[in-house]
Amino acid sequence: MSLDTAKPMNWFDRLAHPGQFLIWSRRLIWPLAIITVLLFALGLWYAFFNSPEDYQMGDTVRIMYIHVPNAWLSQFCYVLMAMSAIGTLVWRHPMADVSMKAAAPLGAAFTAMALYTGALWGRPTWGTYWEWDGRMTSTLILLLMYLGLIALWRAFDDQLRAAKLIAVLTLVGAINIPVIKFSVDWWNTLHQPASVFRAGGPSMPPSIYIPLFVMTFAFTFLFLTLHLVSMRSEVLRRRVRTLERKQASGAAK
Amino acid sequence: MSAFTALLVRELKLATRASGDVLTLILFFVMVGTITPFAIGPDKVLLARLAPGIIWIAAFLASLLAMDRLFRADHEDGSLLAMRHAALSMEAITLAKLIAHWLTTAVPLIIATPLMAVMLNMDMTIFWRTIVSLALGTPALTAFGAVGAAVTVSLRRGGLIAPVLIMPLSIPILIFGVSAINANAGPGAEMAAMLFLGGISLVATAFVPFAAALALKLTQE
């Protein structure tokens, strides 16, 4: 028996090792997908059939059950990206790179959905698709930041170097997000009367906030499932690339 | 002469002697002001009302245009790599380059603002406020631009992608810059916006050298 001098792996190293990740994540995808489907079935049933109409907005209040979870995910996704960016810069972990890269298009999609459903909701209730209001403007800026980061990922050939540089920019952007939010609120005094994110609080009856909670969980699980799947395909894509390179350099000799 | 001043002097000499970049930048800035009346019509009252916004957009575009040359030339000819062995830390080098860049790109624009004021029919109080808000806000513009320039320095197409990254980050500067000029924002509102603008500039100048230097170091790994 030989002496093993390598440091024993702790539970985190084991989980985050790319090969191990592929093994344990494969088992997680189906349960996550099933939970997502069940939550969506329950949430949509609540949203369409078992929640009251608003006394002013009528049926259009049901847009909220799609709009609010998307808006929540648009911000959650950036927080996840910023945390992965810390992982990239501090521990230089390849899985943090992969998580950051996989989250960017998802964040952009959820932000775009939040803006789109917001516009559809705004038309019948406020009489306009778009208003340069604080919350909308800051969400639009968030979308632009996601798109800029995606463009930057695509501009680099070397994905390892790209990850570190993009992590720097993601963190700078994270510092800037409160500034953006605050400044646009300050800039425009016109503001939507009821803040949507207080909806979970006691300002609403349970008949509305229960479906909202269920839908928020459904969308969050959707995000987790999609994130895991796209992280897996990114790991596999990198492997394929390495194999292609090996074969190409073998052919050259 | 300390290493910091030596670097500052080098940057200033390079910017003023080696090329006509400073003049070209002023020309670009003034041209944006010249083009706008053609686009929105020569209505003097309307122009006067839009003038602060037009000047800020022109300064914004000019600073985006100039940003690319902040690190690129030094990265391509290897000076940046040589500077890593200098007595100065990379952060101090970035700060020196930032200061020199601000002096050679933002200050000329502020000096050229009177030309814009005449063309856009600005009145005197608005004009002075514009000067002050530009002086307070442009350091932050330069600083955010430096992050974009540092992150994209190794990309050959970096000139196109850096502005796309930096524009959303710079929106608060634009918002406070214009509301510092706007007279009918409410009592005391311009002063508050001015203070915010100065605050953003100070924070950005304090933190950006670390972020940009980190990006430059990671590029050279």
C-alpha cells in the first residue's frame, strides 16, 4: 500500500469536481424537473381557477403570477452570478466559471420575460406599455448588463481567461446595481403606486399570495433545473473541445 | 521625480505630442453638438432646453471613443508587461494612467463646452452648471471606462464591445449629470445631484484602479 500524500478531498471538493459534478447532477435533473412540473401545475391551477379577480384590474391581475417570479429571478440570477464570480476570483474554481457562464443567458431570458409581461400588464392597467419609471428602467439596465456579459463571453476564445475577466466586470456591475436602482428612483418622481415586491407581505389576502408563492417556487425550480442542465452541457462542451484539440494535435504529428 | 509623477508625465507627453488625438476628440465632441440641430430642427428654445442633455451625450460618446486607447497601445507593445516590474504597484500605475487620461480627454471637452453653449443657445447659469457637472462627473466616466478598457484589452475587437459593457454602468452618471443642471427639478435638487455626482466620482476613482489592475494582471497571466 502506497502512502497517499494528496490532501483528502472534503465534501465540497468532491461535489465541485467536474467529473463528480457530472455524476451527481445527472441523478438530480429528473427529480428537479418533476418538482418543477408539479409546482407549475399547482401554481397555474391556483392562478387561473382558484384566485379571485382584482376588484379594479379584473382578470389582468393574473399576469402578476408570471411577472413577479420572473422579476425576482432576474435579480436572483445576478446575485448567483456575482457569487460565482467570487468563486472564480478567490478559489479559481472551474465550476464557478461554468456556473457564471450558464447563468448569464438564463438571467437575460428571465429579465426579458419580466419586462415583456410587465409591458402586457401595464397596457390595460396604466394605459401604456412602457414608462420611464424607476423600476422598469433599472430592470432594463439589468437586461443590458446581461447582454453585454453574454457578448463578452462570446468575444473570448480562451474561456478560462474570459471567466476571470468577466468575473471582475460582474462584480463591478454588482456594486453598481444598487446605485442604478437608487439613482433612477431619485431621477424620476413618477413611481408605480404599489410596490410589487411587498405583495408577499400582509398587504394582500392569502388567496392571492399563496398562488404567488407557489409560482415563485415553480419558476425558481425551473431556473435551478435549467441552470444545472446548461452547466452540464458546458462541462461536456469543454470536454469535447479538449478531445478535439488532442485529436488535432495528434493528427499534426 | 517619483515613479508616479514620471509615469504621469510620460502619459501626458504621449497624449499631447505623439498624435492629434486630443484635437480629434474635441472635434468629435463639437460635431455631435453641430449635428443635433440638423436632426431636431433649429428651434432655439427647444435647443436651449435640450442643451444639457446633448452636451452630456456628446461627452459620454467622446469618452467611450477615447477609452480604447487607455491601455491598448501599452498592452500591444509590451510596455504594460514591463511596468509590472516597476517599483510602482499595478494599482498605482492604473491610477496614474487614469489621471493622465482624464486630463487629456475630459478637460479638453470641458474647455470646448463654451463653443457648444453658443451653438445650442444656452443661458449663463445653465452653462456654468453644465461646466461644474461635467467637471464632477467625468472622472467617474473615465473610471468606469477604464474597467471596460482593462477587461477587453486582449481582444482585437475590444473597441466595439467595451462601450456596450460600460454604457449601462455609466447611466447613473448621466442621470445625475443632467439633473444637476436641470433647473426645474425642485428646490435643492440640483445641489443634491451635484453632491451625488461628486460622490460617485470619488468612489469610482477609489475602487476602479484595483478592479482595472486586477483585470490587467489576469490578462497577462
